[in-house]
Amino acid sequence: MIKDRVLFCDLHGLPRGKYIPAVTSGKESQKVGFAQGAFSVSLDRDLLTVPGTNILEGIPDMELVLEEKEYKSWQPNTRIRLGNLYAKNAPYGLCGRGRLEETVKELSKLDLAPMIGIELEAYAFERDDDGTWRPYNTPGALVYGTGPSNDPKGLLDQIFSTAYECNLPVESLNGEYDNGQFELTLCFDDAIKACDSTFLFKLMAREVAFKNDLLLTFLPKPIPERGGSGFHVNMSLRNSSGKNIISEDGKLSDISKYFMAGLMKHHESLSSFLAPTVNSYERLAPASMAGYWANWAEDHRLVTLRTSTKSEKSARLEHRTGDCSCNPYLAVTALLQAGILGIENKFSLQGPEDLDGLENVRATRHVPSNLLNALDALEKDAELCGKVGDLISKAHIFLKRDEAKRLEGKNLDEIRDYYLPFI
């Protein structure tokens, strides 16, 4: 018997869903009910009064309205279905995927279509004799490493093969900077498809690892003495003729500059969407290849916004602040909406960073020092909250503020153990 695994992404970036008999044709059969309270649950399963979830009004229903497209599953006799959430026959305000679709429509009115490519980074862990998760033992690993010395159990091979079988568009897989760390890069696609692929790829990769008695964690800084793991968002903008307008004659276009200026202006508040865990701020620091400073430059990995303009066809903007604990739909929505604000207001772009970014930097603004401060910055940024969506911004702030307060006073190991089963 074929079954459908219907899924949506919550505000924690986690996959929630149901197994149901394979959906047949007909409008009613394309809707699957869930409680709005799914958006109110903390990682330790407390039910919170998150705005928009109507917890004090009886925890009413919402419906996942499924798209016709089917995704091939890595589980036997199973299909995967995605869609958008609705409540009372209207788009549900906490649905990140729905907010991204609205953002794409806004850009289309500016004769722009966003193309997105996501780079993910993750660490593998294995259990030791007493059952404790320890870093994956890869003594011969190296950056850009491939093969058994980098991955003795062949995890990347299995992830690559499974992605291919499921039509998830992998561009490349390889060893990252530290032992047991991997970079997993997906192909450019339109914004919705790119985020769908990212959402499903993360779930697939973790489940393939689990079947091999490994834990693949996308936590931004699971090992204090090793490097962090990021979520790099590569963006290009195409007009109605299909032309990439990021670069003109090898230089940034005016629209690109406005878009980038929006990202720079809202740098501090964007961080709460892009780096939404307490652990995220262990990764974000000066002199790192994470997007700490409010700066940009051409082909420079020590800045937040790395531009590539040499080829008009492949020109892109790479935003480097994010990590994989984010909801990909919400993170990309926030970046695009900050860029829209820059275009609409014709913000002036600051000059490029021209120092090394390690020992010397000209930028003076940077991401907040912790999650609570990042949430405060977002709450004060009414302009960005309004563009992303007032309700989803308020819910995000409420949920993540509660999370940060739960972890106050916890040590690094306790914080990691809180997140590790989920991220």
C-alpha cells in the first residue's frame, strides 16, 4: 500500500506532518487537518501561548492544502506531499512557505524573480560504548576531502545516491574545514523550489545518517573548539526576459546595490531569522567566515555579503550569516523582504570592505551578541517585521524568546544536548 507523508515546516524549522493513505483526486482529499497548536510547542514540549495559534480559544484547526506535485520518498512505499497552511479558508499567518510565495509575488511586481541556491554545513556524530554521542571519528579528514579517509562509513555516498533517487538537486558534497564536518550544496532554483528541496534534503540526510547509527546535526556550533556550520543563501534576480540583473558589464547593477543596501540596513534584525538559536551566537564572531559584520565585498569570504559579478549569467549575492537551525522559507523571506525595502526606498549602499576581515575590518556594525538581543533588534525593526509579516514576526519573537530564557545559565554541553535531537 502506498502512503503519503504530508509535511510542513514549523517556526523551529522542524518537519511536522502525518502519514495518510495515498491522496486521491478531488479538492476535499487535498486538505489535511492539524492543530494550530503545532506552532506553540517548545522543543521540550511545553504548550505556549504563541501569537496566532489561538491556544486560549480552544486550539482550533488549520489545514495543509496539498499541492499536486509528488516527491519521491527515501522510505519504501511512500510519497511526500507539501503545501501551504490555511485557517478559516484563508492563508495561515504562521506558514513560512506561504509568506515566501507572497514575497515572490511582490518581487514579480518589480519585474524580478528570485533564484536561490543553498549551501548547508553539518557535523556527524556517532555513539561511543556508553551510548553518548561523540564526534564522528575521521582522523584523515580535510577540507574539500572525499572518500573513506574523510567519511569512513560512506555517509556522503549514501546521501548523494538517495538525493539522486529522490530528485533532490545536489550540486556538490564534500568535507568541510573540520573533522566530521561536511558541506552539502544544492542547485540554484526558483525560491520556493529551492526551499522545498532544502527542507526535504535536511530531513532525508538526517534520516539516512540515523539508519547508519550516525547523527547528522545542522546545529551551528556543536563542538566549541571546532568551526561553525553555516547556511549560506546565494541569490540572483532575473527579469521577465530571464536575464540575471545582479551584474551589468562585470559590475553591480543599481537594483543590486539597492537590494544589498536593504540587507545591510537590517543586518542586526535579520540575524534572529537567520540564526534563531542560543547556540547560533557561539558561531557568530569577529575574524570568522560567518556573517558577523554588516559589510560586503567582491569574492571575500570574511564578509557577510559576498558578491560575484564577473559573469552576468552566474552573478550572485551570497549571504553568510545564517545557520541551518533556521526555517529556510522564513529565512529566505526575510532576506528578500529586506532587499525589497532597499529597492523601494533606493537605499544607498555603503562602500565594500577592503581589509582582510581577520585582523582588520572597517565595518562597525555587527550582529547582536546573543539571541535575546537579536530578538530585541527585530522587535524594534517595525519596517522589517511588517514586510516579513507582523503575525509571524511576533510569533517568532515570542517562541524564541521563551527558548532563550529556558537556556539561561546552561553550559555549552547542556545547550547542545537540548538542541541535538532536533537540529
